[in-house]
Amino acid sequence: MSGLRVAIRGRSFGDKSVLGEIGFDLEPGERLALLGPSGIGKSTLLGIIAGTDTGFEGTVTRPDGRIAVVFQTPRLLPWRTLAENIAVVPGAGDLDRARSLLAEVGLGEACDMHPERVSLGMQRRAALVRALAVDPALLLLDEPLVSLDPQSVGAMRDLLTFAMDRTGATVVMATHDRREALALTDRIVELGGTPARLVSDRKSPLGRDARRDPRQVDDVYREWFEPDSFEPGGGAAA
Amino acid sequence: MGTSTRGIWPALSLLALVAIWVGAAAVADAEKLPGPVDVWRALLAQVETSGYFFHLGITLARVAAAFLIAMAIGSAIGIALGVSDVANRVFSGWLLLFLNLPALVTIILCYVWFGLNEAAAVTAVAINKIPNVAVTLREGARALSKDLAEMAAIYRFDFSTRLRHVILPQLAPFFAVAARNGLALVWKIVLVVELLGRSNGVGYQLYLYFQQWDVATILAYALGFIVIVQAIELAILARWERYANRWRR
């Protein structure tokens, strides 16, 4: 089984160059965070990795097997119920399987409702279930925790970990939130500049259990992102 | 306003119209504007002696055939033009030409070219309607979501899944508009077609009784017509639209 190999030389829209040279290799099952401010080109990069954007220079080698994407907007079919949204995907199983998967993520009661009648958090959970229903070899997540209320963020973070563990997929997650990146992934690359390039590429010192502990995440956060702060125990507001 | 009173208003308003009709008929020459009772009698006479329902049925069959053909061909053309920029640039001029071609010209040409037969009649009606359907569906196809198309590609939707679950539901409101406008248009043109080149159907009957100056019978056919159109609208189109929109918030 192979992982993901990204070797992009550039991506422009018209005469505006959005992405510069970007390259990284992921082991099968490795989880990567693409970190960078909004508008830097993270979604563009994810589109290239997903294969929906072919207008770039360079090559992307994807693992054998299916690709699943959890988009920033859930992109569910509004005229199908949550369960139907999963069951219509080829290879995702029938309605009963969709309902039981939804029940596992706490959407048992909502599984026969239409997306516009449930909250954004619930829609995104359903979109995540759709992704794991196809048992992907490559899972792409675009800002999976953005614009959720604080309670939903915690639940969604647990759910993401559950989904990644369950599929064993190679994961690329785009995010602007550094703590989120530390809490969920093995390796963090930062995008910066125009056109965007990799400005850092670091393996997280936190193992998969350790990163569930908010204090350990905080420690690495301060060490990595606030090198000027020497106050032990926190208090350094960003 | 409660649901019980809301249903009353259209009925009251229709009653008022009938009252005005009765009043006008009382004042006017009975031959030129017969009252509701006379029209009812004329209708019964048609049912008994002249095959009222036969003529309505024939017209209805022509409407159905022309409507289905026009919806199928018009949708295909419209979707193709909406999806492909090249096709749109090449053919949108043609569409404009057919949109502005007078119905009467199409009808006459169809009869001249294909003969005074059923196929020519239905074709003439369909050709009148196809450009309207195409224009409506072109707008629908242009508005198709790129986000959902991307999602469908990533999750490996096959062609039929994509059509059934992604594309057609987005086009449903445009089909509804095309169907509704189209039905109104087809109804009117089919009568002209019958008048010019058929020996049965409501259009032919209207022509016949126009020559006899029989306004009561003419109104009797018009009423039957209105009732059927409304029934189709309420029983089929409105219900289907409600079903297609059930997911909206």
C-alpha cells in the first residue's frame, strides 16, 4: 500500500499565481495538517490533491483506493435525507447501513430528515459519515471545525479521530487553527507567502493518545508557535 | 386567516363572475350572449347528440402528445445549450428565430409540407412549444451547482445516479415552470391547428358553431376546456411541485 506523494510546481489562475512549489510525501495512514491563514490557498491545494483541479503543474500520486472529501460547506444533496445522502454514494451500502452509521455519530433521530432542517454541525457530521462510509484510502478534510459552536467543536474533534482511526486512511486536513492541527494530526506543514509555499514541515512530538490531552497540546503549542513566551503554565494570550 | 376561510374566497370570486354574466346576459341580445342556463342546455345537447366528450378527448390526446414531445425535445436542447458554451453560441440564434416564429406560420407550413394529417398537427404544436421549454431549461442547466458536481465526481457517482440524485432535482423547478407555461400555450395552439386542418376536436367544433353563429355551444366547449385545464393543474402539476419541494425549509 502506498501513501500520498505531492510534487506541485505551481498553480495559477490567469496571471495570479496562487501556489508555488509544494512537495511532501505521506506514509500510508499518516495524518497531515495543512496550516495557514484563510485565503492562502489551502482549499486550492486540497482540490489538486483530490483530483478535481487538474490545471496545475506537477504531479500528485494518490494511494490505491477511494478518495473521500469532507468539504468546508457540507455539500449534501438538500433534496435527499441524511441517510439517503449516504446510501446514494456507490459503494457506501444501503439505507439501513447509512442509518446505523449515522446512529453511531449521534444522528439516529435525524437520519430521515433533510439537511436544511438540521444544524450545520449535524450536516457536517453526516458529511463525515459519508466520507467514512466509502472506506477511503485518502481522506481530505477542509476546515472541519470552522464555524461550529464550542460544544459541537469538541464532539466533532472526537468524531474526526474516530473516523481516522476507523478507516486507517492517509489524511490531509486543511485548517487555520494551530491547536486543532496539534490535536488531530501526526505532522504539520505551514503554508505562507504569495504564491504559497511550505514554510515549515514538522512531525508532532505528540502520539495519538497524548494529543487528546489539552495540556500536552498546549505545551507543544507554546513551544512551537510562541517561542518568545517564557511564562510556564500559560497566560500568554495570542 | 384560517384554512377554512381561505378556500372560500376563490369560490366567492367565481360566483361574482357568474352573477355578472347573468346580469349581462339579461341585458344583452340572447343570441350574442346567452346566460349560464342556455349554455348548460347547449352542453347537454352536445353530450347527447354530437359527441362532446369525444371531441374534448381527441383534443386532450393531441395536447398530451404535443406536450410530451415538446418537453422531451425542448429539455434536451435546453440542457445541452446550458451545459455547453460552444453549443449555446452556435445555436442561440436559431432559438431566437424559432421563439419569434408566429404559431400560425408553423402550422401552415407543417400542413403544407407534411399533409393534412395527425402527425403534422401534433408536430406543429410541438414546434411552437419547444423553444420556450429550451429557454427555460437552459437557465436551469446554467445554474447547476459546481460544488455538487465536484462532490459527485469525488464520490464516483455513475451517470444514472448523478442524473437522478444530483442533476434532475436541481432542474425540477425549471421543469415545473416549463410545464406550466407550456400547457397554457399548447392548449391554445392546438385549437388553431384543429380549426385549420382537422375534422374533429374542440377547435373543429368551435369552427363549426362559429359558422352557425351558435354562441351557447361555443361557450359550452370553452367551459369544458377550462375545467379540464384547471383539473390537470391542481391534480398533477401542483401536487408534483409540492412533492418536489418537500425538502425546503
